[in-house]
Amino acid sequence: NTGWARLHNPRRARLVLRAASGAFVAGAPLDGYATLPGALEGDAVEGWAPGETSTLTARFPAPDAGTYTLHVVLPDGDRPEVTAYAIALASRRAGAPLFDPATGENSLGLTMHVAP
């Protein structure tokens, strides 16, 4: 993500695993998602700085077998259910925006396969 300033208001990032059967969120619970128990480190986005790499580390039990696309959600700290208040990353992939305004999710362009 380029061309952005440091975030000042407290927000917690969430990692989303999305499959055809539904979506899971790692980190704090979020309306509309099944929550994966576990730990998420590096999720305080006000500590992320322009021009630096920020790492989001998730540890959780494997979800149901299947293929998942990975996304990050940066919801508003006071109104996480309002997707219009989620942060949209400025990055684009092949000319297409990574942000989905319907879900508030930013695609990471990664896929995870979970074997049965």
C-alpha cells in the first residue's frame, strides 16, 4: 500500500478467510463472520507506518477443509459493522482495486488450501 499517512484512531485489523461456504475471521469477532479462536499479532494498525512493512501474524486451528482466499479488514473501532467506515487500501492489482466496499475487505491476493 503506497501513498498513505499513519493512522491515528485505534483500529484492529482482522484476517478473513473466505470460501464458497462462508467466511471466517481471525482476531476480534466481527458481525457476519464465524470467529476462529486463536491469536492475532500486529493488528493495532495505528502502529503501522508509511514506507515500512507491517506484519500481521495469525495462529488459529485449521478451519474446515477447502480453499480460502485471504483478506484483511480494517474496520472502524467504534462501528465495525459499518463497512463504509472500513479502511480501503490504496493498492491495485492488475489495475483492479483490492477493496470490496460491500464487505470492507481488502484482498491480499493469496489462497490457502486446507486438506481434510
